[in-house]
Amino acid sequence: MKRFGQVIGIKPEHVEEYTRLHADVWPGVLAKIHECNMRNYSIFRYHDMLFAYFEYIGDDYEGDMAKIAADETTQAWWAVCGPMQNPVEDRAEGEWWKTIEQVFHTD
């Protein structure tokens, strides 16, 4: 299992709508996340920043992320949520959410 932390900005005028959408995520999006080995997925907000955490239990991260990206329902979800987000400037090429370094963990 590998842990991931990611950050992205949220446009202040969209905080309420983004929160409402994530209170009732589309079932097809949730099913694809589960199918592609993501577990314990959470998104937190601090002012105009979002922090996501998830655990990946598969053995082909790139392949599973490609499956998510190819999914029509997920693409439609991203089309709704993407314009509400504000990616950080120093993200890697091809990243939307910036993956950040884990510096501590304890069970």
C-alpha cells in the first residue's frame, strides 16, 4: 500500500458548490475509484486550498490512473469540478493535483 497526499486550489466563489457536489459524489465515479485500487480517499479544505489523501493498494498505479482518466463518467465529473479548481503553479507536467511528499506517518 502506498499513501498519497495531493493539493490544489479551489476558487473561492465555488467552495459551496464543490462542497455540495462532494457530499453526493456520483456512484460511477466512486465505483471507478474503488475498481482502480484507491482506498481511504478523503478531501479536506483549508481556505482556498484542497488537500486530498488516499491509499493505493494495487500494483500498477499508472495503469489504474489511466483507467480512471479514460472513464466517461469520471471525465464528466472532472468537467464539472475542474473549472472550480485552481492548480498550483509548481505541479509536475501532466499533473492536475500536485502530489506532495509524505514527511511523517505512524499507525
